[in-house]
Amino acid sequence: MRSHHLLAILSAGLLFAGCATQEPAYKGIDHFTVSNVLKEPRVDMDMHLYNPNPIGGTIRALEVQVMVDNKVLGTAQLDEKVRVRKQSEFTMPVSFTTDIGSMGSILSSGLKAFIGDDTMPVGLTGSITVQKFFIFRKTFSFDYSDGLKAREILQK
């Protein structure tokens, strides 16, 4: 009889922990670089997030569309799952290839930002799926905004 009560309490605790998952908080982006510009442009950056949950988990899926100056630059997906510790910051590497046309559409705003030492608006939209205890999965949609200095991108 006691083992049934213990099992019920453990099950309720796991259920509560799975349902109480909060979405990761956005902390910023850095290491934004563009390489191989003349053939098949590749964009790499690090997206920094914070896990506010009292329990760690695993990021199983990430899909992010990157926009610069309100123009779509490309879309990236998670290549490998990422373990996340409880109440800690973590980094999601984001990489994707784009085309010369997409790069050209942001060229004028990039040059203006470079000359004026201004920031270019960067938007990140998509979804992230978090898993806990092999059972509970929750997908969060996100829409983050940030800014990058054009001089910092071009100097890398």
C-alpha cells in the first residue's frame, strides 16, 4: 500500500516538473560572422539563453529564422541536442548558408551602419523544444530582437 502512495507522489512530482517548464530567456547574440561571401555565404553566430527552471533539461529542437534590417537572411536548425543545467546560461550555436541575393538585400543598410557606426536590427524568430526526464517535451515559440554593430561583423 505504501509503495502505491510513493509512486503516486513521485508521478505527481514528475508531472508538475514537466508542466511547470518556463521558456528559456533571451540574453543576446555574439560572434556573428559571415564567411564565403562570394560563393555560398555562411552565417555563424552564438545565441545566448538562460534556463530559469529549477530542473535541467535537453534542447531537442531549435528552428530559427534570422532577419537583418527586417529582411530574411536565412533559417537554421539544431544539429545536435544540447544539455542545459538548471538556472544557468547556455549558448546555442546557429549556422546556416544563405544566397548572395539575401546578402545583397542587407548590403545598403550594412554600409550605412558601418559608415555611421550604428547598429543593424537583427530579429530571431522560431521555436525551441525542451525535454525533461525522457517523457516531457514542451515547445516554445520565440521572437527576439537585437542589434549588431556592422563594424564588429566586418572586422572578424
